[in-house]
Amino acid sequence: MTVNYAVEMITTELQFQSRTAIVTKYNAEDSDISDDGFVYTLDGVVEYKHPYSAITSDIIFSSLYKEMLYLCVQTVPLVLLETKGGVTNIIRNVDADWDIRTPNTPVAGDDLDIDEILAQISVYRTLSYFGVSSYSQNAKELLNSYKENLVVPSAEDVAVSLAFRFSSDGTVWHDAYQAGDIYFSIGKEGVWGNNIPLAGTGGVTKFLQLSDVPTTYVAGKIVKVNASGTGLIFADATSDGATTFLALTDTPSAYTAGKYLGVNSTGTAVEFKDAPSGSNDELIGYTPTMPYDFGSDTTKQFLELTANTTFSVALNGTTPKMTQYAIYHMQVYLNGFTFGFGASQIKTPSDMPTITGLEYAIIFNIMWDGDDIFVFNVNSYA
């Protein structure tokens, strides 16, 4: 983790905490709080300045370094190990093989001189030191996890069987660190472990660098979950799924010119069929006299309401003007009045919109199903 990134994390959290406190205490508007979140100004007068505004970058550097030294006492930072007899300043002894050297003080532009996970703990502990108490438990849990998984190598392991390698892309490796390297790996007796991101690199940057995907691309293959459900593989493309409408299992196998698409008589699939008798685009007008009798002879028209009106239907059982299951489009101009549907023979969808009081037209469709009239697809136009 770079020093700059650590400082940015701490500063951002302090600004958030300060802004939250000001909003809670003064019910302040965002425009009255300074960009850094520390100062509340009302009518050009500073009303409140949060104590976090006094925390400078130098104070953050100092606090980070104090926490790094604390961690050197609490656990073993592997990057700070020094073999016995070295000349580097030593902060404490580890065992017969190793001492822990004193970490370098944080400098802007450099990396924090400590293990990546311990750098994160240093950030959390610094925030806790500044009063953001919620980070105290986070730091404690991370430190416990680090200690539980820590294995201090012996000097013999390092000299004989342990090896390190570095890479800029996770595939091409070399023994010594070079500028641009973002991974390292630890090997023991010729067997190399997983790629480990170097401090401050932000992890993998390519798909193939993930641990549960193939290591190389294969032309023409597709990405597929493996048989055990534990990772991804490259596999041949298959034709398992339909790619056209006709290839579906509940549709016709061929198109028929001039036919309409509808549900079959058993309600289990769709099929092509002739249009219902009568035109699906037939406009049926009605008069304000309610109920409207489709069995009577009425001139087709659009209705312009002159009073609040409820629309209901009286069907003539012998000579209905509506053809069963045909769809009819109707248009009404409200002109400020309320338009509703009667409860006797009208069924309306559960999401039927309220139609009231505005000067606009509605177009709705009705269908006689042999019993009730079903009203659906209501659209309004200002």
C-alpha cells in the first residue's frame, strides 16, 4: 500500500465523519459545508469547525508510523525480517534466526514499509486513534487473522528450499524485482504458490490472472462453468438454446402468411390462426346514456364528455353488436370530467390507472368473453 493511498483513505473517512456530524447537529445543507467537510458556514459566518480539521498530513504520517511500530511488537511482519548479525536497526528479536528491523518512516510517494495486510491494519488503527471507533474491531479481527496464518520461515528454508520470483503480468517471471512488477510468488522445493499482488498494486488486472479461470486463451471457445462448479473453463459452443422464435418448443414450426399469432385452445402454446370475425380495429362509439346496449343500432363515434360519466355495458343476448373475443378500441375525450367503469359487467386490470379531471383523451380496448366485458390496455394522451 502506498503512503499516499493510506493518507487518502484516512482523510476521506475523517471528512465523511465530520460532514455527518455537522449535518446531524445543525441540519446543515451541503452547500453550507466546506468541500473538505470540516467547516459549517451560515450566511457567510463560520458556525462550527470540526476538530478533524486540525489533523494534517504530517500528523497522519506520525500516527501511521506509531501503529506500524506497534504491529512490529505484536506480530512478525515478514518483509521486515533480518537475519541475525545484520547491521540494520533492529526493533526486536524473533527467534534464533531472525530479528525484526525498524520500518522506514512513511514518505509521500513511497510504499508503507510493512506487509500489505499490516498496512491496512495500520490505517484502521490510525482511524480508531483519531476517534472513529468503528475501525477498532476491524483492526483487531485482521490482526488476529494475520497471526493465525503466520508462518515464520527458518533460515535453512530461506537459504535452501524457499525461492521468490516477480512478474509484471503473472505469466513471465524473474528472480529479482524490476520496475513495473505487480506480483510475486513463493516457491518451495520447485513448487510455486499462487500469484500474490505486491503492496499497493490493487490486485489482478487481467482475466487470466484470476485463480479460478484458465491460464491461456483458446481461439473459438466460450467461457463455461466446470463440471464441479468450482471455476471457469473454455469449452466448445453448443446449440442447446433456441436462437429463433420458430425454434422454441411452444411455437409453430413455420410461418404462415396473413395469419395472426394467438394462444391455442388448450392454453399450452401459441399458434398461427385466422383473424377473429369482425375487424380488430373497429371503432365503437357510444352515447352518454348508460348502460350502453351493444345490441342496439348506434352510430359509431368518439365521445366528448360533458359530465362525469360511468361506463357500463348491457349485452343483447340474441343480437350482440360485439363479436365474442374480438378486440374493440374505444376513445373518450374527458374535457375535465371524471370517467369511470361500472362494476356490473366490467372487469378491469389490477393496475388500472385513475382517470379523472384532466383534459385529455383515453383510448382503451374491450373484449366480450361471452359473460363479462374485459377492459384492458388503457392509454392516456394529454
